[in-house]
Amino acid sequence: MTSDAVGEERDTAGEQHAAREDQVDRFEEQLSLFHRRSRRFLRSFASRVHPGMDASNYAVLVVIAQAGPVRLIELADEFGLDKSTMSRHVSTLIQLGLVHRKPDPLDGRAYLLRLTPDGQHRLALAGAARRDEWQDRLDGWSYCELAEFVTGLHRLNADLDH
């Protein structure tokens, strides 16, 4: 390989690296924007479950529904919050009559959290409305575009889990 060819290869590698860095910056910007807008989106569904609920409590309620009986510490780990903060979220959900807790048969000091029948019903109604809204918002996306995005999001979530 001539010195000119080596120099061109380095330039191309440098350009690719710079272009990749620009894409990572764009990704971070778009992810931040998505986070803000999705919280607003979730707030509208939280109020459908209960007028006293905010987006954070709604997110916790959804995880309790998906995880089945779950301990407070597991919720705190899932959200990256300390136990006292998660305890406040759970207390709100209990006060709203959406979640109840029972002693954990494997650990007498801990409690298992699950949705009440009213919580299940309200969340199911809000979930159906949420799915309808996503269907409407994604109506202009082709199946391939949506599948590619979902695959990438799945991969990102798996990478963030490590």
C-alpha cells in the first residue's frame, strides 16, 4: 500500500469516526426529546387511571402489573431509585386503591405488591386507550420501519440492562 493510500484510509476512518460521533450526539438529543414527550404522553393516560396519579406513579403501576407480585426493592432497582422514593410512589398507589400489599411468605420483613381488582380494571382501560393512541401515531409507519425500530429499541434496552 502506498503512503497516499494509507493516508486516504486514515482520512476515511477519521471521517467515519466523526460521522459516528455526530450520530451518537443526534441519538442522545432525540432520546432526551423522546423522554420528555413520552412523559407528557404518559401523564394523559395516568389521569385516565385516576385523577390523582402522575406519570411516575403510572409507570410504577404498569411495572407492578407486568411483574406480578413484586417487592418494593425490585421496583426500586428497576427504576434506579432508592427505597424511600419508591416507597412514596407505592404509598400513593395504595392510597388510591390501585395496589395492595401482602406479607412476602419467603421474607417476613418484606411485602409483595400487586394490583387490586380496581387497579387492574382501570389500568386495562387506560392501556387500551394507550395502544389505540400509539396505533394512530404510528399509522404512517410501514411494517418494516416499525419492526426495524422495535428491534433497535429492544437491542438498546438489552444493552442498557448490563
